[in-house]
Amino acid sequence: MLAWPDWQARGVEAAATPAPADPVVATINSEPVSAGEYRLIMERKTAEVFSFMKQHRDLDDHPGYWRENTGPDGPLAKLRELVRAELVRIKVYQGLAKEKGLVKETSFAGFQAEFERENARRGAAKSAGQVIYGPAQYRMGTYYYILLGDLAYKLKQALAKELESKISDSEIEKYYEANKASFGDKSLEDMRKGILTLLSTRAAEKELEALCVSAKVTMNEPLLRPLVPRLD
């Protein structure tokens, strides 16, 4: 956490409000991304970058691996690309889920509070000798993606349900005929509901992909620049 300058000890008056401890470093549509959330996603994607760089450039980890001067094709640039794409997906999902009333709180501060409550609940349950499903204490990244996975599932279900009315009988029949061999002796009527669910789910996924592509992204480069996996 950033410390407040000791203005009184210096005998001078504060000239400006100090920066927040977890500043907003990006905005995706209307959803803010804090430095803490960015770091969490960055940590999640670091191993993927190591693997990519080894596979495509035969590059191993070394001092200076995450420096800016590795260029537009270097590890840091790749990491930022992956983090950006992941955050776009997350914030598009969160924003749409909020619009549909599936969630009320999408801020990282709200998530952190929920994370602390859940671990406190688990700690109290363990102390009381109660059965705990899963770990005694969650790691922050693990719990973040558990909640995200649950949100994504509910959002896709809700969106698919809305899109069912747009799936025509001819689309269902076409799918049935194209996959008839895999249905055995089941008739079109037997399979109609399942095919409708499948096609509407695909339509929901396609719509979410389109929303991610069209998302408005604003990155605060000066605040993002210091956010790297490590300094060396």
C-alpha cells in the first residue's frame, strides 16, 4: 500500500491528494480494472508466456526476461497482449452479467472482500470441526477464477435462453439431418429440445465473442508500465 507522505513532519502543507493504493489502470467498456486485478491476471498468464517463448523462440527465463527492451515480440509484450485479451473477456462478461441482474458487484475491491469472507468462513468451520469441501484456505487467483467460471456459466445459460426464440425450426432440422447418424434411432422430435439448447448456446458464445471484439478498451500506459512479473 502506498504510504501517505509525512507532510506534518516536514512542516509543509500537502499540495496534492496521494495516489490510491490500488489505482485504476484500465477501463473496458464501463468496467474498471485496478492494478491489483491486473497483477492477478498477469500472474495467471505468466506460465503461458514462458511456454510460448520456449516453443516459438527457444527462449528460456533469464535476468532481464521481463524488461521493456525485449521489444514488441518479447516476453513482456506477449504477456501484456494475453492479459489484455483475458481482461476484455472478463470485463465484458461481468458487465453483461450486471446488466442482466445476475450479479450486483463486479469491482476487484468487492471480490477481495468476498475472498476474505470466504476464507474466514472456512477457517471458522475448520476450527469448529466442520466438514470443509475444497481447500481449508483458497488462494486469491484460484477463488477469482472459481467465481468467474460460475458467472460465465450463468451468463451463457441466461443468454442462450434469450436466444432460443431466434433459432428456427429449419436450423434445428438441418442440424438433425447433418448429425443423424450419431442420434441412433432417436427422432427429430426426441432430439429437438437438445438441439435447440445446443444451437442457442453456440449463438450465445458467438455473441459474447462479438462483444469482446467490439469492447472499448482504454489502457493507462504510465500506470501499467511498472506492472511486471519481477524486476531484475
